[in-house]
Amino acid sequence: MIKKINAQPKFSAGEFIAYMPLLLSYETKGIVNNTLMIADSLAKRSPELADDIAVLLPNTFLE
């Protein structure tokens, strides 16, 4: 179900990327895991966004 979200016509990749730092800062493991799954799927589907997504990920693993 989660991976299908970014395939929806109304899904805004730019908005999702803007909210990623907030989503990745949550202590709830499920939110972080789902955010990472959506980001992975989005990066595979839109390689031009992969760098924007990759820049946001290191802080997730340092916290």
C-alpha cells in the first residue's frame, strides 16, 4: 500500500521531499520506515530526484 502512494496522480514529489526532514525526525519507527520506503520508490521512479532525497538521509541514521 505504501509504495502505491507515490504512484497516485495527485502525489507531489516536491512536497513530500520538503516534509521528509520532519517525517524522518519522528521517533516512531513505522513513520520513519514508511518514509524511507516511499523515498526509495520515488528515487527509483524519478532518478532526477535521487540526489535531493539522498541529501536528507544521513541525519536519519545519525540520530
